[in-house]
Amino acid sequence: SSLTFNCDVRKHHHCTMVDSQYYLPNDIGISALDCAEAFRLLSPKEKLYAHYLSRAAWYGGLVVLLQTSSESASIYVLLQRVFRQQSPAQLESVAMDAGLSPEEYQAFLVYAAGLYANMGNYKSFGDTKFVPNLSKEKLKALLWQSQAFKDSPTEMEALWNSSADLIYSLEDRQKQLGLGDKGITTYFSGNCCLEDAELAQKFLDSKNLSAYNTRLFKREAVAGKNSYEVRLASSVQNETDTRCGKYEFGEAVFTVRRGDYAPLMKKVSENLEKAQAYAANENQRRMLEEYVRSFTFGSVEAHKEGSRYWIKDKGPIVESYIGFIESYRDPFGSRGEFEGFVAIVNKAMSARFGQLVSSAEVLLPELPWPSAFEKDTFLKPDFTSLDVLTFAGSGIPAGINIPNYDDIRQTEGFKNVSLGNVLAVAYATQKEKLTFLDEKDKDLYIKWKGPSFEVQVGLHELLGHGSGKLFISSWYKGNETWDSKFSTIASSYEECRAECVGLYLCLNKQVLSIFGHEGEDAEDVVYVNWLTMVRAGLLGLEFYTPDSQSWRQAHMQARFVILRVLLETGEGLVTLQETTGADGRPDALITLDRAKIHTVGKSAIQRFLCKLQVHKSTADVDGGRALYDRYSAVTSSGSHDFLRLRETVLLRKEERKMFVQANTRINGETVELVEYEGSATGLIRSFAEKFPEDAEEVESQLLELSKQDASCWC
């Protein structure tokens, strides 16, 4: 791969080589998510339901651009203008005329595909910025030759001028998402720091307001008091609600306002209303009604109410969830990123998960904590395997356990889904790309990686996130929740607990047999599951930033913690050594003694899991933090030089795959599925054709929303 030189004369008087960590490689894996068969089996009514839900999800997904970086919306519009006029194939000759090499043109397509797939210019997994792997001059030359530029030069030039520097900038703070001097975020205005976030959380708790659908802006001080604006996502902007208004809070003043992302929230609501006409039952209809209320008035209470109907809608053929859901990317850990998915049930695979649910009552007592720490009754959740039709947001997970509202999960239940068509392509690995494993482990790993991951996802979601009790009345006071108490470590700590449950319970023969694994095969599945976990712990180092000593990805931090716990156990269970690869460059080798998994390994996870649960149940933030921070520390001292190993991991990393999704469109009485090839070109075309009725309107709304807050990020 070629190294690019980026000159930015304003910042440096010399050229710097851009670290390959900050661009996407030309050969990045891009796969189409296949759901044609599942879609074909839907009734005409179900297809219409899925279509309007997908529309709502895609409009809402655009919010993520505004939640990621100040420049993401402008870059998106710039690319949309170009590709709606000329397809990647048509643009190719233009690129050659503009002086780009085939590699540079491919790098441009990969950058565009990356921006669409991540809904912004920061990776959804790891929160690192990525920049185009071609010079600013070459990119400008290409844009200036495009049809879009010829048609409206003034507008295109303005778009370029407003975003070009930020597209390429790799100043330290802009390399990753974070708060204050740790990185950039658009959940908080640029003048906010951790103290502001903590104060705002206390204010929100005092008013019984959830942070999920909010952003925080620090304004000019009023009469010597710090002044803040809390903005709720909603389509209406009037302030008639009791929640909106001005509040004195200690030494500060808070103003609660509505109307964040208003035009986009309006489009989400309009499409949810259309979907209501095709709902399969009363629960679906009421659920959509509440979601519309939530996105219209900015009410998290209404979203919770909608989630209650959603839980009651057992085993639907078309499954969906939409809203401000996951809080991984808020540096403070309590604001949700928008996501919306629509998926279709895969009946064969769902039968296995159903069996796992039925066995849950037998399996939960196997977990290593006293029964007092377990929920009073296990609320049998839905657990289905789905084929994704639409997943709008910053990235696509392999499994989901929602809703994230603790009060609902504890008393009313939750749902688990495993995304089968995502699993099918996300974890297919070629042998030559398989790093850090002994040759003798590689074939076994490739053979059992898929099946073992299916077992791990099932256990992680259902019995991991679905287990354990919070002592809400005794230890969690008033409006405190798990997220608000454990804030910055809450996400990763909880993922770690769920991963440990998966490792612990996959040792159970009954579990393995539910998934169809017996005898020697079952032992291979266990071995590969544990091996995958320790290897993932090493790979996790990519997602650690030494400068700020912070982790950028909750799951990868969790896996590193587990690796550390198993290394510390000793007795030769796991070995990790630094080696030299066949290419003469640094390498590493990780091994796991399979004879010791059921003994040494099991008791290590048992002890650690018990500690995690007790700190969590009793809201013991200090104890939980001390434990988690100790294992999360990445240092060069101790038995392993993890900082040096991190360099090796970066040297040999494989970029995460990107997914191309189909579009749906109405043709007369029927809904058609429009599919695209699994390539950068296919991904770009799917977005160029995403909003056939109102692309220009949506783009100008995005630019308007982006402009309104432009002054807040500096």
C-alpha cells in the first residue's frame, strides 16, 4: 500500500507521513448484507410495514452525522451532490482526466464508502478519525471536474471551503472522539469539560430528565453564573412543555429547549405514522404511536412507553427498534446515538435461541453469585435470529439486547436479537489474514469461529445482559441509574460482565447441545470461543490511545480486561509472547492450554464475574472502578509490555468490514428490494439512491442544522 504525503502548510512547514491508522485501505472488506430470501417471504402488508420503518430509520440515521463531528454533514452533502449526478463508474474517466491514478481514485471511493458506512468521518468502532488516502489537491481537482461542480460551482466551492481543512486535519485533538482536550464531540459544545458534564447529569437527575436524547451547550455566563442549554431532540420547537424553561441550579443556570434535529425528527415521525397503517397488531400500532410522540415532543418517557409495547410484541415477523439508543459514543456515557433497524425473523436459527430461553431458569443458578443477586423472577424474553434489511446509524452490531432502560429491564423484560446475516459475513476470515495464532490453531479457528461466536452472542445477550440484579431501593438512590452512577466505565464494565457470562456458561454441556454441538465438536467450540476471546483482548490494544490513556471502544476494552485476568491467573493457562514474523518485523503469539479451560480458566472467570456483579448490584462505584481500571491499564511495566504490543497490533491490524444494504422502494402496489454489489461502488450507489423523493431538501436541512451550531465547536 502506498503512503500518502499530506501537506497542510498552515499547520506545519513540512510534510508529514500519515499513519495508516488514519485512512481506510484500498482493499478493505466490503460485503453486501443478503436478505433477499427473507424479504421475498414477507406478505405485501409486511413489506409495506418494513418499507416505511426503513424510511424512518434512514432519515433518522442522518442525525448521526450531526452527532459525530462538526464537518460530517458537509462532507456527506458534498459527496451526495457528486454521486447523485454521476455514478462511480461515470466519474472514473473524470478522475483520470483530473490526474488521479487508479489507486487514488479507489482511495476516494473507499473514503466516500467509509463516510456513508460510519455516518461520519470517525470510525463507528474505535472512534478514530479517518482521512482520504489521496492528497487534498487531487481530491479538489476531481471535485472541480465533476458534473455537480459544473452545474453549481458557487455552492460546491462553499461546501469544499467549509470542510476541506477538517477533512484532512489530524491535529491531536481531532484524531479521536472525546471530551475536553481528549478529543472532539458534538454531544457537548467545545467549551465543555468533564466537570460540566457531571454538573449537567446532576441537574438532569434532579429534574427526572433522561440524558438519552439531549446535547449540552455551554453559553455565555449570566450574572457571573455558568449558563447551559440542554437541547432535546424533537420535531416541535415550541416550549409549551412543563419540562422546558429556565432553572437555577446551584451556582449555574440551565435552560431546557426543544427542537434539536427538528426537520429530521419530523421525517422520522411521518414515516412511522405511515407504517402504523400496516402494523400486524395493536402492540405494534401503540408502539409506533408512542415513538411518534417521543420524536415530536422530545419525550424519553414516551419512548419508554413505546419500548414497553415493543417488549409485549412477541416474535413478530418484522422486528424493529428506533431512537436514541446506545451511549457508547457520548464521552460521558449517558447520551444515546440515533439508530434504527428493521429486520426479518430467521425461523430455523430462532428455534435454537428459543431453546436457550427455555433453559434459562436452569442455567441462571449456575452463575457464580448468590441467588440474592439475581432477579426475583426471570422474565422470559424474546430471543430471535434476524436478517437485517436496514440498519441505519454509525455501524452494525452482531447482537443486541434492548431496551437499555434499567427500570423496564428489571421488572418488565427485554428482547434479544442475533443478527444472522451480519454474523455470516462479519466473521469470515481468510487464513493468511489471521494474526497472532499458532499455525496449528488456525484451521480449527476458521472452522469453529462462526459456530462458537453464535454460542457466545446468545449467552452474552440473554444470560449476560439479562442476568443480575440492581438493588434499586437500597443502593441506587432516587433517580440514579447504572449509567448515571458508573458513567464513563458503565458501558465497558457491563460488556465485560456479559462476555464473562458467555465464557463461563459455554462450558455447560446443555448449552452446547442446544446449539447442536456434542462430544469432540463441543470441546472444539469451547476452545475456539475462549481462544477468540484472548486473541480479541490482544487485538483490543488498537482501540487504546496512549496519549490520553483512554479506551475508545467498550467491547474491546472489556476483552482486554478479560485477557489480563486470564494472564494473571497463571498456571500456563494463557501465554502471550513477543516474536519476530516471517517478514522480519515484530509479531506476537498467543496460546491457550485447552486442558486447563475447565479448571484454571473456569475458576478465574468465576471469581472475577462474582466481583463484577457485587460492585454492580450494590452501586459500589469506587470498588468497581478500582477493579476495572486496574485491569484496563495499558503499561510497559509488569509481565508484558502492552504499549509495545500495541505497536505490533497496529502494524498487523485488519480493518473492520463495511456493509452494503439494499434499499426498498414502492412500485405501484408492491414494494421492491433494490440490491447492490458488495463493493465501495455498491455502497456509494445505495446512498446516492437512498432519498429519491427529497434528497435536495434533506441535504439543505442538514447544512442548515450544521450551520446553526457551527460556532459551538471551536
